[in-house]
Amino acid sequence: MPDFRPFDIRSICPFLAGALLLGLAACGNTAPNWEPQDMIAAPTQAKVDDRYRAMMDFKALSRDARGKEYAAGPSATVLGAVEESVALCQDQSGQGCKAVRVGLTWVDGLDQDTIQSVMKSYRDTMTAEAYQAARQGNMGAANWLAYHYAVRGENLKEAEKLAKQALQVAPDDPGALDTYGLILYKQERYAEAEEVFIRANKAMPTAEHIAHFADNALAMGKTEMARAAYQRAMQAGPSAVLSQEIQKRLLALDLGGVSNGQQAPGQ
């Protein structure tokens, strides 16, 4: 997938599902940590629509019991940014780590159901906007949406169609190749996925791309190949969340109890 690649507020600004992401209306303080960036290694295209770029500029913030804050993002997924911010806190031995900001919305003090509702609103809005942008020919949006579906294990036929559209624009783009490989993996088309993951990793061997290859190798019963790939992924600078997931996979391999049905690291 894109190197992007997108899986819990004091007072809350009014949350308007459509306008919040599209307009990026001022909602609370936005510190330098939150400057817009284009985080997606999307297929090459002439120009990324400004509204879509803003939509993809998703971040999260966590805080430990001492009040120290940990910013994560930009991220292509709502849950990914939230998980990453909490994992960063945990990696630095923070105590009582919890997410306090989801995108532009403060969630500190809200109950779990309300937080989940906020995250769902963001996710639904991003998905709808990506779908519309993809229909208008934005291949970055098509790639993001395909990856989103693959991560969730849903609409895989539509995801495959979108991924192929992105690859028609940039057949050698490593992010688009990784997305397509992940879709094949989720459909249990492991031999096809292996070929695609090899191409993606030859072009750009990021920790996430290598981990996806390792997951697929494991599903094919190539245990030692998977172990070696996971170890290589750990050396490639994985994110805090991905590092934790890979370590779990390696421990499970050492204990001889890895399930091929596990979710791919970085999802």
C-alpha cells in the first residue's frame, strides 16, 4: 500500500462529518506538529486535488499520565493515526497512555462509544470523498480506497478494480503494487500476491512492504522465509505500531503457534 498505506477530547468542537475534513475549519489549537503534509506515496499524477489532500492530512494525539503529548501522523487511516500516537507513548514508557485528539477533534474525557462515533464519522467521510475523487480520475484516491478496503477485508473485488486502475497510471509504483498485493493476499491468492510483493519490495523495501511479504510467505507455509522477512522489516525502521505487531509475529513463530489468518502488520 502507500507508505501510508490510514486502526480512542477535553471539550469537543461541533463535529460536522462532511465540513470538518473538507474545510478543515479551525477547531481548537493547531500547533506546528499539525502542519499539512502529503504522506501518501500515491501513483504519479499531474496534480492532487487540494480538497483530497486536506482530507488525507489525518493526525492523532495521545497523552500520558504526566501530561506529555505524542503526535502521530499524517496517516491515511483514522485508526492508524490513533494507534500510532498511543504506541509512541507506550514505546517511551509512558504510563496511562490514551488518545486525546482524533484529527481536529478533542476526545479527552469522552466515553468510548462517543470516541468510536467520532472515528466512524471521520472514516465514513474520508471513504465517501475518496470514492468520489476516484470516480473523477484521482488515482491517489483510488489507491487509498483500495487499501482501505483491503485492510478491512471488505469489497475486495471493488478494491482490486481500483488498484488496477491505479496501476494503469503507474505500473511500477511501489505503493500501488503493495496495495494490489495486499488485496490478493486477503483473497488468499498467495502465489500471485508473492510476485507482486516482490516487485514492490524491489522498488521500495519499506518495513511495511517487507512485513506484507512476510505475512504472505507465512500464509504459504514458508515459515523460515517469513521469519527472515519479519527480522528484515524490524531493521527497516518500522513505526511503533508495526514494530509491536512484528514482534508479536516473531514471538508466535518462536512458540510455533502463528495463525495464517492474522491481520497484516501495519493495518
